Amino acid sequence: MTQAPVKVLVFSDDRTVREAVRLTLGRRVASDLPEIEVFEVATQGALLRTLDAGTDYALMIFDGNAQPSGGFGLAYQVKEEYTDCAPVMLLVTREADAWLASWSRAEAIAPFPIDPVTMPQQAANLIRQRLSQAV
């Protein structure tokens, strides 16, 4: 039986960041997980409209450096405003921003530029967590 793809939402105002995330994740982040389908948004408004539509995402990846609305504040906002919110991974360029990621209630942080080995592993762990909650 083939499992339906899981949905991953990527937020960044920079299309090259969104593309880097999509390419790094590929079609499958782990052999024990279904394929992934990546959806991209570039603005806070588009992100909130997408979440308001009620689509169930297994993971959301936010760019901490996005402008004018950064991923840190948006992560905090979606954790406050949406029940049963998907886990959030924040892309950070400075290790010093780890405290801010913790404040935002993100479940994971990933360095940017993206590490092509650890990011998919982190994504797989968060997706596994999300899928186990759905059972």
C-alpha cells in the first residue's frame, strides 16, 4: 500500500532559500517515510492564508532572516494561534539566534547555509513525530 505524500510548508521571502530547502529535502527524507510534497510561500499573508485553509502539514520550515516578517516571530504566532500546529524548523544564520528560536517555540533549528546531511535528518525526525501523533 502506497502512503500519500506528506506536506511540508516552506516560508521565505527569498526564492533561492526556498529552492535550497526543496532541493535538500528531495522527494523523500527517509526510507521509512512517505514521499514529501513541498509547498512554498513568500509572505506572512500567504503563510497565514495557507494555514487558514486547513491543510495538514507534517512540517513547516521558516527562514529566520525573512523580511519584513521573520520566521522567528511567525513561528511564535502560528504556535499561539493554530491548534495542533505542525512542528516548525527555523533556518538560522547565527548560533546566537538559538535563544530566539527557543522563544519562538520552534521544535528545531537548522543552520543556514543548509547542511545537506543534518537538515533532512532533522526533518525526518520531526515528520515521524507528527505522523505518530496522528495515529
